[in-house]
Amino acid sequence: MKKPLFLPGSNPLLRFAIFALLSAALIYLDYRTQQLDAIRSTLNTVIYPLQVIVDFPARAGSWVNEALVNRSSLIERNARLRAENLKLSSQLRTVASLKYENDELQRLLHSARQLNHDYTLGRLLAVSMNRVQQRIIIDKGGRDGIEPGLPVLDGLGLMGEITRVYPYHSEAMLISDTGQSVPVRILRNGLRGIASGVGVSSHLDVLYLPITADIVEGDMLVTSGLGGKYPPNLPVATITQVSTSADSPFAAVEACPLAALDQSRSVLMLKPSVEAATTDSDDE
Amino acid sequence: MIFTPKPLPLYLSLVAAIILQLIPLPDFVADARPLWLPMTVLFWSINMPAHFNIGSAWVIGLLLDLITGSLMGQHALAMITMSYIGIRLYKQYRLYSILQRLLLVFAAVLAWQLIDSRLWGLSGHAPTGWAFWLPLISSLVLWTWYQGLLSWVDEHWRRNREG
């Protein structure tokens, strides 16, 4: 087969025009209506294997890493994990009694809020972290009871929120996405603000904190629960930089997400359990 | 329509480009990630317009839309624009000097970035900062080598099949 020097009777401009119109129609439909959602969901299930293939090099890398770990370092890691486990389980016992105490107090105060959640454990299938999009794909979907809007966490803090759900996988937008804002409060003094993503996984902007506010570097931000999107008191970020300028009534505050947004391979999806779903959580 | 088997290197390079385009990288490298998939589409549009036409580019663009979760048709539109530039000028491209070739590639990649950034803005993800334009430079720098590699693989495969 030789490279053809001239194309047999086809008109690229006509073709271009047809496909451009087709694309424009699709963009319009997707932007203005929900009609493409079903098609997108179906096609996404069809290309699911492709996502797995794309993930393969990364997974192969971690396999190789695991395979090359030698015995002594395994023993060492095992010992460390066992010590950590012991520490955590003793802490958990304290927490259990505190929780019991807290429940009692809340019942005395006739507060309806209960912090009971079911966890679903998921594994990352793919990530796309760039300026325009900070997004992860998780290997749990509608079949595992995942719903849009569920908060996603790793062991350290809030990662984001489920945005699209397919039968076998789902998509989550990270808190560092430019389209994502989390209502937060400072743990130390309860000041409220909004942590907004800037498209980089290593920091968030905290908006609407006045220049006179009592903020210092190292302050921890937790979700405030306002807006009802995220349950309250999930750890979000620590303040890394506070600067004020004369021409703005608000301080420029930067924070670093606590969750390892670009490293975690396992995530938790928080699902309100039955008793929490029936009650209300609008105080604060 | 007569069915013509599409050459293997074309498929393999597209799959490889999709992987390279999507594989997770640290922030500072990801910012400058070359536009692997658009470059590959441009290469085949220029070098094999009889096998790889605007329709193929459109399908690949839609695939990217599905994978990245962008508006349906967003990358498809950017992709066919690039492919059109390639297919329109594939005859001239062979006569061009290196500088002229790079200019063509620059125009095509710029068209891609412009369409892409405009349409990301539509879904509320407008890219901010100069870092969005880094891939333009890295793609241009890599083009000559990338093109050389793809042509070499293609030639090799063809020769093996014939002889």
C-alpha cells in the first residue's frame, strides 16, 4: 500500500462542516438539556474497559513496587502497622465512650442531629488532575449504592464529592477543582468561610474571611455543614498563608488540603445511614 | 463502501496516545503535558488522509469527551478542526520546510487549545493562568521527534507486511 498522493473525490470542507454542526448540536444539547445523560451513561459503561487499560501502567507500577519489597522491610512495616493499630484501637475505645456521652447530652438538649454514617470503600480507577479539572474515577458505582452528592474522603480529610454515577464506576470532583467550593469553619474559633478550589491539588483559597479575622497559619478548617452538601466537622485543610492588603476588605487566605488528593489510592464514600437520613441537621 | 483494513500502527498509536494523555502525573509535570492525542490525530490526518478522515477524528474527540467528562462534542469539535487543517494541507506539508511545518502544527495546536479553553469555560471550568498554554510549547518541541517515531513505525510495519 503506497501513500496516496491525492484523495479520491472527497470534500474535506463539507465533511468538516457536517461534523462541526453535529458537534455544535451535541454541545448545545449537553449544555442546555439533560437529554444526553442517558447516552453518556451507556457509552461510559461501554468504554469502562478503556479506563481500566489507562489505569494499568500505574497499577503495574505499584505491583512491581509491592513485588520488590523485601522481607525485612515487610516485617518492619508489619510491626509499625501493628503498633499503630494498637494505638488507634485504644483511642477508638475512648472515642466510643465520648460518643456515648455526647449522644446522651444531645438527647438531653433535644438535638436531632446524629452523626451516623455508612462507609463504602472504593479504589481509584483514574485521575485527571489538571488546571481545568480535578477529578477522580472510583471503581464503585450505582450497583454499590453510590449516589451523586456523596462526600468522598481519604484517611486524612475531605477529598470531594460524587458528581456522576454509572453502573460500575463513578466520578468525583475534588475540592481543588475550580468548580468546587466547600463551606468551612475554623476549628479553633468557629469563623466561617468558603474554601474554593483553584485547579491545583496542593492548595485552596479561603474566601470571605475579613482582614480583622483571627486567623493564623496552621489553623484547621473543617466543613461547617452549611448548605447541606457536606456533613459538618469533616477535616478539610490547614491554613498555610494569610495576607492582607489595604484595598480589599477580605484577607487572602491559602490553605493546604489535608487529604492526599494526588496520592490516595483508596477512598471512602460517606453515606448517611437510615437514622441520620430521617433526622434534620440544620443547626450550627 | 469498500472495507479497507486500517493499519495496525494507527490503532496502536491512538491507544498509546490516550494512555499518555490521561496517565496521572505530578502537578508540575502535568501542566506541561504534551497534547499526545491531538498530535497523533494531526499526524495521521497529514500522513494518511485516505484512512484517517475527519469522521475518525470526530469519533476520537467524542471518546475523549466521554473519558474526561467534558461537554459532549467539546473535544470532538476541537479535534475535527485540527484534523481539517491537517487534511487540507497534507499535500503542501510534504513540500514544507521544517519551519513551515512547525508553523502549521502551531496553528493546529493553537486552534485546539483555543476551542478547548472556550468550551471548558462554558461548563464552568475556565482554565486560569498561563500554565494552560504550556502544552502548546511542549507539543511543538516534541513534534519533530514524535512525527519521526510514528513515521518510522509506520514504514517498518508496511515493509514487513509487503515483504
